[in-house]
Amino acid sequence: MTIDANAVAEGLLATVPFARTIGTRFTEITVDADGVRAVATLPDDHATHNHVGGPHAGAMFTLAETASGAIVLAAFGSQLHRATPLAVRAEIAYKKLAMGEVSATATLSRPPADVVSELDAGLRPEFEVNIVITDAAGVTTGEMTIVWTLRPNR
């Protein structure tokens, strides 16, 4: 499957103003034989800092959720005419104090074709997107899993 990564990034940021508000930028969105992957960054900006001078937990959550949304659009954008993607639940673990710019790398846990097959069968498929949040040195500062669904449009 070939995607236009710029179109996915621009479309997501145009549709989700809050992601723009915190300064989210995409550095990678790919769909290939190795799977679906998106990398988003949050700049080191005083406006998104917490009380210790690093990125606020809410900003890191938003960054990770936004990266997962790019995965959903990249993998299932061709299904939007018949299904609406919705986040069902999320779990985040803050592992280490983050300082400076952080990145969120999201990966799809299942092959997109399996999810689409369930949609074709009339089901409301659920799937996980796993996200690792790292600082500029590559140290993992958080991990998040978001369960998404494709709700059939009826």
C-alpha cells in the first residue's frame, strides 16, 4: 500500500486543532511490508512544560495519541467512507522524567488487512496501537497503548 505521508500528517493536523496547538510535527509515516509506523515530535516549548520544566504529561499523552491517529489514517484512510475511527481506551506509563523535545513512535499491532476483513464481515474491529515516547537521546520516557475501533457508518 502506498500512502502520501504529507497528506496524512496535514489532514490529521487540520482535523485535530489541539495537536497543532501543542506544536506536534510528524517526521515519519510509513506503511510497508514491515507494518505501519508513525513518528511525531513535541518541541521543547515553555507553553507545554510542567512544574519541573519538562513536557507536561498531558502534552505527552496528546503527542502519543496523535501519533496513533496518524497510524489509523495511514492504515485505514481508504475505509473512512464506511467506518469512523474512534479511540476506545488508552493506557500510559510514564517511565522516566522527560526533558527537552520528545518523540512518539507508534506502531500498529495487527496487519491492516486483518482489521479490514473484520469490517468486511460486518464486525466492529478493535486493534491496538503501541507507542514509545523517547527523549532526544533516545531514552524511553513513556509507553502507551491505545485501543481503536472502526465503527461502521450505518
